[in-house]
Amino acid sequence: MSMLTPPGMGGKYRITGDKYPRMRRPRRRGRLVFALLASVTALGLVGWGTLQLIGIFTGGDDTASAAGPKADCASKASPSASASTPATAYPKPAQITVNVFNATPRAGLAKKTADELKKRGFKIGDVGNASAQFDKKVTGTGILLGPTSAVSTSLPVLGTQLAGAEARADSLKGKDVDLIIGTAFKSLTAKTAADKALAQLGAPQPTPTSSKKPC
């Protein structure tokens, strides 16, 4: 009987020879699977980071950043001194005949105002009290009344002499324009300010042009 045969056992259960089965530890498959997944995840992150860096240095993210700072590089309209609209051909004060009417209770305003307008180059027509339509009914500084054609020609010129005056068109009126003095009237606009407004009225206006802001 061999030394490997347990006591009391024999026959077909006898173990003969000098070899015996070797016991192995069970393989830890769970650790291998976890290690494999960790390696794949790490490689994926490295690859994603590499692609991001390539996109940044090659300008691949222009689409994503189009709404960012580069949006400020869009064309913007700005006035250009070289491109301007022609000046409107306004008439000179000497080409405008003004009738001056007083719609206030204060005496002498019509004549005093007419004399000042004459000094400033305007032609003077009728001078006197306002008609019943306007007498004591003009609460502002005054009303500038003229034909429809004067709304964009003579009335703006006369308006430089009296700030705040209301311009009205009268289709039945002739070529002359009327200055109807209201109760808020104190005096005509100071001559220096009126001359400046008159110069600006006839000056060419700059035309907005497209320009790009440097990026």
C-alpha cells in the first residue's frame, strides 16, 4: 500500500505512484475585468483630451465660439466724413418774406420782433395783431405758418430764429410765411445761436457707412 493511500482504504481506491494532483488558487476574474475597464476608460479620456487640444490649436472650435467675442467683429454702421448726403437747398433769409403778428396782450411785440428779423436778413411783410383765429389762443412761443411747400424750405429757416415754435402748413396760403407770437414768447433766439443753427441746417449730413471692428 502506498503512503498516499489513507488508512483503511484499499482496492480500487488505492493511490499508487509518486504523482499527486496539484492544487491551484482560483483565478480572480473580477479584478482582471475591472483593470481592463479602467485601462479602456483611461485611454478614452486621453484620446478625447488630445482631440480637444488639436481642435483649439487648429481653430476647430470656430463654430462654437461664433457667438462669443468674435461676434463683436461684425460690421457696424458709423458716420463717414468722406461719404455724406448733399445739403438740402434751403432758401436764404433774404429770399423769405415774413409777416409778424402778435397774438398776446402785450403791445409792441410784433414791430419789435419784425425789426430784429429784418436785421438778420429776412424780408418783412405785414406787421400787426393776429386774427381772431389765433388772438390770445397761442400758448407756446409762437406758430410758424406757411404753404405746404414751405414746410421743408422756408419754415425750417425761420424756425432757427425762434426755438420751440410750432410749424404748420396752410394749403390756402400764398408764398409768404407768418410768425404768430404766442404768450410764452420772450424774445427771438440769440443771434449767435440762431446763426449756428442756420449753418447746421444747410450743412451736408454724414452718411452711415459699414465698418468692421478689428478682431
